[in-house]
Amino acid sequence: MSKFMTREAAAALVKDGDTVALTGSGGGVMEPYATFEALERRFLETGSPRGITLVHASGIGNKKEAGITRFAHKGMVKRVIGGHWGWSPEMQQMAVNGEIEAYNFSQGVICHLFREIGAQRPGLLTKVGKYTFVDPRNGGGKLNDATKEDLVRLMEVDGDEYLFYKTFPINVAIIRGTCADEDGNVSMEQEPAMLDVLLAAQAAHNSGGIVIAQVKYPAAKGSLNSKKIKVPGVYVDAVVVDPNQWQTGEGEYNPSFSGDIVLPVDALKPLPLTHRKIVARRAFMELKENAVINLGFGMPDGVASVAAEEGFSDKITMTIEQGIYGGVPAAGAIFGVASNPVAVIDEGAQFDFYSGHGLDMTFLGLAQADSHGNVNVSRFGTTIAGSGGFIDISQSAGKVVFCGTFTAGGLKVEIRDGAVKILQEGRNRKFIREVEHLTYSTKYAEEAGQKVIYVTERAVFEYRDGRLVLTEIAPGIDLERDILGQMDFVPEVSPDLREMDSRLFYEERMECK
């Protein structure tokens, strides 16, 4: 019997109170648009399904009508356990208003929870989240007062502290691929990543739930190459075909994302000389040959562009948490895919590699830092960005390079004649006395023996023995006015304070490696 059905029929399979695992990534990457839309339409027309719980590792959406926003209707959702929240301002607002129970766990933890649920184990034991806002001593990942249940607890094993995240049944998983046959076997040959599709499907199936797979192309039974099948049909209960399915939110199909062609490196345009490029260039200078690195969302993705421009891409291995190895990561909304990837693996396996300290270095965003070097990227007042894979990655890499502008909100910078000039200072200070949300703890860094660097367009800091130490200053920048005068605390100034490398501030290639 064929498993193909309409999107409306598939949406009708979701019952009131179900726990639903959603897959996809921000900017429309592998998002099952049609199925999400059918679920939203069903609720708006019938009031069902009501009171569901959503679980998603990556952020899903476009900050408009897609992704998690499809579920942001009063009464439709009871609880959200999300890795990244930034792609749905509407769902964020429901959490801020206390209209839903809201948790933020790290992306890798949620992927691994799917694995533990599929294996019918009681929970996930890990150090990921220790000392951060996910630690039960700091809130247990709860985002509002309406969220009461403790889903994570502190445990001691052989004298060492761990966090234990308990498992729960998944009633429905909604996944996406490229092709599916009548038996429900799903291939992913045109997809730019694997994500947590397999793990979510196993979690739902082994919980006695159902799996809904959305694909672009239908295939006859037995016609798909067995090596291309990534989700066996035995897991899948319903297949929705959407012939208008796009690979990402920015295009129907880019063959370089799925490894079907290799773009020449010179086809990738270098960044213009702005404060963003200054940060990316200075961060790039921390790279060593043969390093295995991770690039985070936002300003750190500029490091990939600089590495390509400087002819250094083939001397390192860049990875992205979505499971990508090599290539040049895409910037902006569709971060999470790459042109010319060397390998694409399951997202859960990627986080296993990260958690096992496989990364030599990581380059991550810098939204707030305090006098102790702690960093916040997850919550700012009523804005809930979520941690994404930040906690997993920042706690596991041998060296952490935080990248960001010195201030935010209206900052205007001019790079001219090898110097930096602040035309308009940002309204919001980033270097504050105490971070609003503890996404990265230097207490953990000390235990792990990490080296930590903070790179901005006008200054570079290092974490040393419990203090933030200013080590470099950009040419054209006044120490008192442009740095100390824009901080809520006074950092230690290194006696060896030096100017940032002059090559950072000119149009020409640096050729520093």
C-alpha cells in the first residue's frame, strides 16, 4: 500500500497533545514548508491540533510566516523545547508573555536526546551546558515562569559533575528529503545537509509514534538506489510530495550545496573592507595549518570568506554543526550549508565529534561579554535568540575565538588609510559588568584548559586567570574614548599592548600565512 498522501491528510494525523519533533534549519534549509503550512491551516480552520509540544534542535523559519511561526497561535502549542529561537519572533513573544512553557537546550543536546529516545534510554548524560543557564543551578534552561517541570538535573559520576537530560516520547516527527518511493524510503541527494532527520524519525517510530516525510519527487517502489536511502521506509508512515519544494529559502536548487558541482573558488566574491572584514581577518590570523575548525552563525562566517581569499581554505578543515565538512560555508540566513562540501554527515554524529573534543578551534559570535570573560548570545531582555549549537561547540573546542563588533545598534565605522574611525558609536554596549544570560562560562574554560580570545574591529582581548585582558588596539582608535569609555568595567590592559596588524586595514590581500 502506497504511503503517499495529501498534505491535508498528513496534517490530520497529528493529534491534540502530541509531542512533535520538527526538522529543518534557519533560512528555509530543508524545511517541510507544505506540511507545516497544512498543520497551521488545519488549526486555524478547526482548532486542532491543540496543546502540542514542539521539539526542534535548529532554529526553523525566516523571521516571517514560515517555520516555527506556523505554530505560534494561542492554544496550538503548550510547550516548546528549542535549540535556537531566533527565527520566529512570534514564538519568542509567546514565551516572553508566558503563554507557553519554554525551554532552551543546546542544539547538540536535542539531537542526542532524539538518539536516546530512539534507543529507549532514560536520558542523556553530558557536560554540555554545565555552568551555563541550562545548568539547574542557573535555571535549567527554563525561559519563563510558566515553565515548571525540571527536564535536566545535576548528577555526579566518579566524583565529576554532569548534566542529565531526561528523555520523553515523540509522537510525531516531520522530516524532509528529496525523493521517496511508495514504501516510504527517503533519499536526500539534492539536500544541502542531513541534519537530524534520521534521529528524529527513529525517535518517533520507536516511541510508537508516526513519521511524516515531505519530499520533492515521488518514486516507484523499489526504484531508489539503496545507498542513497537515508531514512528507511519502515520508519515512515506518510509521504507528502511538494513539487515546489526549495532546497533553501534562497533558491530552488544550488548544485554546489549538494556536492553535484564544484564552484571555482574565484567565483566566490571577497568581503568588502568593512568592520566585519576586519574582525574576520583578525580572527583568521589565529588559524594554524591542518586545524579542524567550526564556524558559528553571523560574523564568524566571514572567516571562511577571508580564508578563501587568502588561498588558505585547503590548508584547514572547516566544519558546520549541521554536519558539513570542508567547502565554503554560506553566509547570512542560509548559514548551515556550504558550497563545495567535502563531506556531509548526520548532525548528531557531528555533535558527537564536537563533544569528544575533535575541534582544534571554533569561531563564535560575541553579543555580550562581562568582566570575567563570560559570554551571552542567547537572551537579551525580551529577545530570546536561543543558544543553538553555541554551548556544545564553545565547551568542546581547544581554542575559542569570539567575534563581534565592539558596540551594537547603529554602529558606523570607516576604514581609511590603514586606520579605523568611529563615525557613530553603537547605542548598546557589549562589554558589560555581568551578562544577562550565561551562554559561555569561563569557569568551564578554566576546567577544560581552553584558550579564549575576543576579537572586535577596534580591540582584541584575551581571557587570563579570571580576567579580561586588552592585548591589541586598532590604529586610529583612542584607548580612553573608544575602548575604556565604551565599557561598563575596566579591563586589565596588557603591559605589552600593541597595535593590531596593519595588513588588516587595507584592501589588498594580507598574505600573512
